[in-house]
Amino acid sequence: AEFDALSTEGMELMEKKKYGDALKKFEFALTVDEKTEGRQEISLEKADVAYNMSCCYAQLGQIDVALEWLRRSGMWGVQGVNPLNDEDLEPLARIYGKEMLLEMVGMENNHDR
């Protein structure tokens, strides 16, 4: 599927620290996926993309946008992430504090995940 290919390309660009290019892939992936919004697995995949976009924006110094995408990833039900251990989100943690990051992804009450 095009969505998966774009997500993978975005992840590869993130690993190379090409955050701006990665964002373009992730944003395009989200537009490709509009029509299947209702399916649960799709929204989980979209949540992952939103989380990765948050990481990219944080690395680019666009802190407010990064926080918004982190919040969105939490609303979309992101799973299997720990923002406290994510170096890419360090700029957010420095400004807003770690508790805030946990709240954004809906993990504030269960640290031991």
C-alpha cells in the first residue's frame, strides 16, 4: 500500500536525520489515507505517523507544532511508544517537562508500561 511505503520512506529519512524530507513523506501518507479513516488499524498507523511527525518537528525546533502532533498521536491512539526514552523528543521534554509528554500520548497514569 502507498501509505506503508511512504511511512517506511519517512522512517528511513528520519534515521538519516533528514527531518524536513521525512515530514513531506509523512504528510503525504496522511493525505493518501483519508478515505479509510474509519478502520481501527489505519488510525493506529496514522497515530504512528503523527508521533513520527512530532519527533521531526521537535528536531527542527518547531516546538509548538511538535507538541500538536504529539497530542494528535495520543488522540489517535498511538501505542508502543515511550516519549521519555525518545531522543527525538528531547527538545519538547526540556521545555514542557516529561509529565506533559506522557499526558499528550495518554500515558500519564501508567508509567510502568
